[in-house]
Amino acid sequence: MFPSYAANATKLDKASVRAVTHAGRPSMIAAGLTHWSILACLLIGAWSVQPAFAQKLKKRPFWSEIQVFLQMDKAVRPIPCRTLFVGSSSIRLWTSLKRDLPQRNVVRRGFGGAQLTDVLQYFDQLITPHRPREIVLYAGENDIAWGRSPDNVVKALQAFLKRKTETFGVTPVYFISIKPTVYHWDKHTRQKEANALIRRLAAQRSDLVYVDVASLMLEGGRPKNIFLGDRLHMNRDGYRLWTKAIGDALDQGEMPAAPHCKP
């Protein structure tokens, strides 16, 4: 419909120019018709493209969840220089986060099933508006579950850190180690390999802290009884372990300050 309409508009434009041209020069009327015809074509094209672009956005993974965060930020303008927790369902389900870390001004942006690549894809929607003092990141578990190698997990983290550095400079990132679970116990070896590589990366960077929760969640070489019925997500006992480990890491205060936040 729209291409044929645009083609007809173009034909009309040419015919108008011919009808009112004198001595080979278009009159002011012709020029006016030309401008209006071009404007009509542009508006029709833009109108027809926008729905297609919107549909493309809707097909992106987790877009409906991201939309909820966007609406929250629209309703209440993000406060800069807070501690931003971002990542997968272990962050999403940490509903007691503000009570667990009352000394921190925290904001939570977790969405279930997220991989590191998803967090990076939505960096501008999840992280940029908040201009955080520090970023606490939990992702990688789903990457391993979907077959990514430990090396690829590290590469995804490096891509995230690159984007963070481009946007927020030396703002510190606290990476929560990939947690061992009963549900994903068959993938524990690859989880350990990824954690070891990320710990090594953190030792080489001044803006990255590796927060070890994995070892705290094991007893006798197996996951502790700190999970919900799905054997994947943590109960309150699990989050108590996380609160202690992450709180201690944040309280050390050895990381560089975010450039946009006053000391």
C-alpha cells in the first residue's frame, strides 16, 4: 500500500512540475508541490517503518521485563550514585536486598534467565540511567547452562567491562561468583573453570572485584540445603550468605571511586 502511494505521489510531483514550468524553470507553485510531495513521502515512510521497528524490539529477549524497568524509571527519576545490583533471577528474587544492606543505597535490576550478553544488550536501559557508584553483577550461570564455554563467559564479561569503562570510567564492578546449585550440579566443573578465570581477570584489573560466594554455598563438596523447591533459586539462608560476602566486599572500600560521584 505505502510503496504504491509513494510512487503515485512522485508521479504527481513530476506532472505538477511539467504543468507549471515556464521556459524550463519551475514556478513557485511547482516548488511548493515538490516540497509537499517529498514531505508526504517521508512521513508515509516513517509511519510505516515505526511499527516494524517496534515489533522488532518486542521480539528481543526479556523486552517485556525491561519495559517494566523503563516505566519505573519514568515514574521515579533514577537517583545517581547508588549501588546497582544487576543480573539474572538471583538478583530479581532478592526482594529483601534493601533490608539486608540497609547501610547501602541500593537499586535492583534483575531479570530471570539473563546471560551476560543480555545484561550488555540492555546496558543503556538498565545501567546508564542510574549512573551508579558501583555495580554488583550476577550473571554467567545461565550462560553455562545454555552451553557457553568458560572462555566465552569471560569474553562476555570483558565486553561488559569495556562498555562500562566507555560509559563510566573506573566505576567498580563487583562480580558475584557463579553459584553452585543442585539443579545445575552436572555443570559445576565448567562453573568452577569460569569462576577461576574471572578471579584471575579481577586480579589484573583495578575496577573488578571477584566476590566468592560459591565456596560458602558448599558443604562436604556439595551444595548446602539453602535452596527453594526448584533446587535452583536460593531461600533466605542462601541470601544471608550472599549478604555477608557482598557486604564485606563493598565495605572494604579499596576500589576506585566512580568519577561522577563525590567521595
